[in-house]
Amino acid sequence: MPAITEVACWAHCRRAIFDVWQTAKSTVAKAALDRIAQFYAIEDKARFAPSAKRLAHRAATIPFRARRRAVLDPADREIERRQSASLA
């Protein structure tokens, strides 16, 4: 049986991070929002480009995705911690 890969929506990810930024002004959340904005800018260029150019634009997201873990994983942990605290 093939492995199942979760494909998360950037808008939902961004919203959760934005909520942390809005309430706590976290530098980690701000850095994550800035990175997501860079990713969105690349995707905007690629959206209506011919396929060859779209691939070139999307190749520009490789460094973004490589840095994702360094920025978003701490943000994910912070979001989870704050959500748990708000539910308590």
C-alpha cells in the first residue's frame, strides 16, 4: 500500500501563524509570515505563465522549501503551545 502524504493548505497554515503574530507579536511567527509571502509572490508569477516558465518560477521555491523547517517548525510548536494554553 502506498504511503499517504498530507498536503496542507498554505492559507490555513498562514492563518494559524498570523493569529500567533497578531496576539503575541512573535518574531518566529513574523519570520514565517515573511517566508510565506515570498512563496506566494513566486506562485503569483507562475500562475498564468507558460509551462516552461512556470516550472522555472516554481524551481525558485526550492530554497524556500529547504528553509521551511528551520522557520516553520518552531512556529508550529509555538502555535500548538498557544492553542493548548487557550483551550485549558
